[in-house]
Amino acid sequence: MGFIKPHGPIGSRIAAIARVLLGLALMYAGVGHITFSRLEFQAQVPNWLPLDPDLVVVLSGVVEIALGLGLVVLPKFQSYVGLLTAAFFIAIFPGNIAQFVGQVDAFGLTTDAARGIRLLFQPLLVLWALWCTRALSLFGRARRTR
């Protein structure tokens, strides 16, 4: 997946750096969910979700911190944590869509164009998580064991 394969000496180092950077970014965002950006994140919780927006934000922040920590300190389980991280990015995508459709201003995204561009980055986060953790190799291993 991608132009730099996450194996071999150079690819492994680049993938490891990318994995740690993603983990740090997730931990930062998770802390933001719980503290300094809590209201901004609440603006992204879709109205149709039958849960308290603050609860959703706090719980997703805790999940982000846990995933980030896993990416940084559990390299032995990186493929599994990467798969969970990609699934998390997919799970929160409806919130980004709701922000776009509802024209909700948050995080400096005050135009449809800005909110639309942000939507394009979510698949890149999914790919980043899968690539830097070699998560797709789990599917290859499962096929070989049958």
C-alpha cells in the first residue's frame, strides 16, 4: 500500500515515525476532546445520534488517547491497533459529514469549501493508520492460515 512499503530498513523507519506521529496526534486530539476543544467537538456530534453530545466527545477522546498510546507504546501489536484506529476514523466520519451538511462552524471551518476539504482528509487518515502499522497484513495472514 503506497509508494513506500513499510518494510525494509528505510521503509520501516519511515513507517515507525509515521506511526508515532499519528499516535501523538491522536493523544493530542483526545486531550482536546476532554479539555480545551470540548465544545468544538460537541458541534460535530450528529443531531440524530441518541446520546448526550458531551458524553460522545468525552468517550471518543478517551478512545483517541488509548489508540494513540497503543500506536506509540505497543509496536508489537501495531497491526491490531492500526486496524482499530482505521475503524475509529471510519466510525467518526458521520460526524464530519454532519458538520458539512449542517453547515456547522467549528475548528475554523466556516465555509462549505473548508468543511468539504476536511472530508477528503478522513480517508487519508484511514490509509495512514493502515499503512504505517501494516494492518492490511492481518488480512493476508488470515487468508494464508485457511
